Amino acid sequence: MTVRIRARRNAAALAAAAALVTSLAGCSEATTSQGLGSDVPQVATSVDESADRAGTAEVAAETAGAGGDAPAPGAEKVRDAFAGLQATLDDTCTPGAGDCAYFLGRVNEELTGLEASMKADQQGPGRFKEPLAWTAALRTTLAGDTSAANLEKHFKDLTGTRDRVNTWMQGHPEDYR
């Protein structure tokens, strides 16, 4: 290979690398309709920045709890939480047979998550008045005891609430699509 051919290849490779670097340099200043890169999650670069973000999340949670428009941080969208609940529909267990702890714990978790999502929804908890009333009644029945024995004792309450909420949501597809 001649020196001239090698020089051309090296020059082409350098030009390609320079073009790539130049095009990537603009990425750090990309903007969206929501502001500077707000559609991309940011990674905390220091302990102080992490603490600042945690404080902001606490303020947002307090604002949401006080009737503000901001949804509670960490709350799933209603459709995502509902999908988790639906995933339990074909499952069951036999109370007293020792195979219920996982299943009933999961149903309880999914109902709790859906309840939180409905309360945090932008349209307000009034949109989900009936399902929230059913889950509140379930919380009263369970009295904070989520042990396997208590969940088994209230098997029909848990699965009945799950099925009732599912039926209600199926009748309101605009709330989860």
C-alpha cells in the first residue's frame, strides 16, 4: 500500500471521527418542548444534588397531599397499576393449604398500588370514587394487618375487591388507556 493511499484512509477516518464528535457535542444542549432535556432522566452527580432532588420530591408529595396538581412521586399511572392488578385475575389459592401467602400478598399490593395511583391521578380522586371506596373498606377490614393469616382470613374480601375494581375499570376504559 502506498503512503498516499494510507494518508487518504487516515484522513477519511479522522474526518468521520471529527464529524461524530461535532454531532455529539450538540446533544448536551438539546431542548424539548418541555425544556432542556426534561424528557431524559438526569443522574445525580453529587450527594448534594441527590439531597436536593429528594427534598424536591418531598415538597411535591406534600403539595399533592394538600390538594395540589402534582401527582405523588413514585405513584404509577392508573393504567400501569391496573395492569398489575389484572395480572392476578387468573391466579388463586386454597385458603388453609399454605399456598396463599404470595398470591394474597400480591393482590393486596396491587390493590394498594392502584389505590395510590387513583388518588394521585391528575383528574383527582373523585374520578375513581367507587373503587376508592371499595379499597378503603378493604383497608378497614384488614385493619393494617397484612400477615398471611389475616389475608387468608379475608380471602373473599381481597379477591372480591379485586374483581369488583376490575369490573368497574373495564366499564371505564378511558381511565386506563
